[in-house]
Amino acid sequence: MIKSFPYKLGVIIPTGTILYIGLVLVVLFPQYTQTKILPAWLGALAWLLLIYWLACTTDPGYVNPEFTDEWEVKCKVCDVIKPERAHHCKECNRCVLRMDHHCPWTNNCVGNNNFPHFMRFLGWVIIVNGVALAGYFVYWVRVLDDWGMPGYLMPRYKLVLGLLGLIGSLLVEITITLLFLRSILNIVSGQTQIESWEIERANTIARRIDPSNLPEFPFDVTLGLNWSVAMGNFFLSWWPWAGPGTDGHDFPKLFYTSVRWPPATPENVHDWYTVKRWRTSEGDNITDFGVDAEIDDVEVEVPPGAAEDAATEQIEDKPKASPAKKRGGRKKKVSS
């Protein structure tokens, strides 16, 4: 399903950046306009914009109203039973399947159905922008070699265009590469960006209750399955219209895991650890990813053997992250 293309500032800025970085090179290297390099380069820009258009307009995946499961956690706004890994987006005002985050640069949620488009866009930006960055470096090497030439042989407007292009392409390459690598790490770990937040928070709370019984993330199965769930067939992953390996309602899980993810805040836990207030070691709150923390229903996980009053202990120190170990426990439902 394709939404109407969102002509908003968050989309205009990336589109303009792509066109500027790409087309300024044509101005800086006019000697190549009569060769086969020009149509190849324009084709690469068009290809990148196509991938970006798909990331912007493809439906991220919304919950099937007829879906049901054993836990029956219902969204208070959408009035549908939410599958695991689904979250209510405060920007889209919909429950999004396997929600990763809401992206302002695509004006769209990144969810189960369009996550492959998002990853392909990041990958192709790195490739195309990397070529452009190399071109800008070549241009400036030539400029520095010819620095003593008369001014009329070195147009000032080209220097300004070339400087802005170099700075812009360098910043794009660094930031998008870091985002791409972080997303790849999430894929091979079977996580979304939101779930990496949930894992750190769940471990932090569990350490205060029973450090020997930390929750284990149930969707980190095998490398092959993790990739398939997020990106579909490995060999078709970078084809523009390839989709994910699931419909976003059911996912492969660890065979010994039967409790719903995510574990929630035990009742009366210190205010530091509530969904609305807790931040990771990097300073991220769940609302930074677009999740509406006010209506995101979850369940409480109570590790066996833990004292009931441990769940309500008032902890005054600021939370710190802890890696996941093993899990287990019994559950009870709450309404958040």
C-alpha cells in the first residue's frame, strides 16, 4: 500500500541535499558532460531518489483489526489487539507493526513493511554520496594545485559551490554510515531501535530486583532468521521492491520463551524507571522514537523468588545499563 507523497520540510531537505550534492559535480566537471559519465551519474541520482520515494511512501504496516493472540493487549486509541513489537506512533496516530522509529526525514514511520526500503535508502546514500565525496576531493586537490592562477581562470562561484558540496557530502557520509551500521547491528541482533531501548530498561530494572534473573530478549533467534524477519531473502534484500520476511503479526521466538515482550515497569517502581521518564545511557527516551508512552500497553514481569516489596523499592540513584543474560518468570497484567 502506498501513501500519498508527503511534501513536507522533512522530505524537502534530503531531496534538495541529494540534488545539490549530485548536480554541483556536473557544474564543477563540465568536461564530462559530453561523455557517458554524465548519463550514468544522473541515472544513479534518479535511482537513489526512487529508493527514497519508496521509503517515504510505503505503508509501514498497520495492525490487522481481526488479529488476536493469547495476551490480548489492546490499544486504547486504535481499539485493536496489538501484536508483540507493535507500538502506537504519536505522529501517525496508528499502531505500527514492528515499529523501529518515526523518521522525520521520510515523514513516515519505519516499521515492518518499509524497513527494507529504509535500509536500502541508507545503503545507496552511502554509495552514491561516497562517489560524490570523492569527486569533491578531486576538485579541491586540483584547486589547491592551481591556487596561484589568475582569478578569472578560477570562478569564485565554483569555489563556493565546491566548498558547500564538500562539507555537505562529508557530513552526510559520516552520519548516514553511523546510522546504517547501527541499524545493521540491530538487524543481526533481532532488534528494532525501540527494542534496544526496551532491553536496556528491562535489564536495569531487573538488576534492582534480582540480578541473577535478567530478562532475555526473545526475538534474537539466529543470524539468518533475524535477517529474514527484517529484510526478507538475503540475496534479494537490496532489490528495490523486496519486502520483509513476516507480515508483522507473528515472529519466530526462542523455543523456551513464552512470556510476552516487553516486560513492563513493576507497580510503584521509582519514577526514574517509568516508561515516560526513563532514558538510556545515551540519553534516549522512548518518545524520541515516536512512541506514545501514554497509551502503550505492556505487561509486568515478576521474576520468581523475588520479594514482592522489591518491585516497589524506591531507588534514588540514576539508572545504568546492563547486558541481557537469562530470563524467566511469571507475569501479571496491568493497564498502563
